[in-house]
Amino acid sequence: MVRILIADDHPLFAEALRVTLATDPRLKVVGVARDGHEAVELAQTLKPNVTLMDIAMPVMDGFEATRKLRELDPDALVLMLTGSNSPLDIDRARQAGAAGYVTKDRIGLDLVAAIRNLVAR
């Protein structure tokens, strides 16, 4: 069972992610964070296998939250989810320590496969 933490400040989008992931019995959403700071706190408590991290969030953006998660746990797997496919954002995600990057328009097609690929490494 792959334990997943969702970090996204849009409740409807986070719920859509939860519903999408529930279609695969190998995946379990263990928590939802509304901002990067909450994501870091919940990751320490819930110990997810993968954190799905939005880039643009209040309090602490996804880049900084990813950096902090990786400082606290160098083995943490973070998959960035964003509406942006900007090369700058992709580079910033890699520099922050993200293990992967999926644009929100590709979630229905690529998200489950991206999660399974991350944990299979």
C-alpha cells in the first residue's frame, strides 16, 4: 500500500485527487494539507511514501515545502503537481529535491503511473 499526502490549497482539486487515487487499491490518501507549512508538519506525523505537492500555495510554497521535507527526510519522495509546464518551474522543483513533476492537465493520464514509478525506484 502506497501512503500518499496531498498538499494543495484548492479543496475541490484536493478532493478530486483523492477520488482519482481511490480508483487504485494500491494507493491510500493518508492526509491533505492546505499549504506548504501544513504539508511539512503532516509529513512528519503521517510518514507518507509520496507527497503530492502543489507549487503555488499560501504560507509556504511547494518549492520551499519540498526543500524542508527533504532536509528533514532525505528519502522523502515528492511529486510536484502544478498547472505550469514552465522550464523554470521544472528546474526549481528539481533543485528543491522533487522526485517528479506532473502538470495538472495530465493528472488523469499520468498521476497513478508516476506514483507507482516513484515507489518502484
